[in-house]
Amino acid sequence: MPKMKTRKAAAKRYKVTGTGKVRYKKQGLRHILTKKSTKRKRDLRHTGILSEAETKKVKVMLPYQF
């Protein structure tokens, strides 16, 4: 049976933690920053954790990361 291919776009966007959770960078911090509050921009700097339902979808795209 041939190897499964990794979706390279997904591999660049998601990282898997040691416990199996999926981290991602939050959107909305690239441009039009003047109208966003400092608190909102500070919260967007931190990585987010995907929900269990979304993690199942990412597992299909990253077969060798889990």
C-alpha cells in the first residue's frame, strides 16, 4: 500500500502538541489594526487550540503527525 500524502497547506498552519491537541495561529492580526483594541490584538498573538470536532478533520490531512 502506498504512503498517504500530507496536505502541505495544513502542515504549515497546524502543529500538534505532545498531548495530541492541535494548535493554530489566530487570524486577524495582519492589517487594519488601528480599529482593533489593544486587548483584542494582544489576545490574537497567542495560539489557539482546535475543538475536538475540528481536530478530527485535521487528522485526515496530517496522517503522520498523530
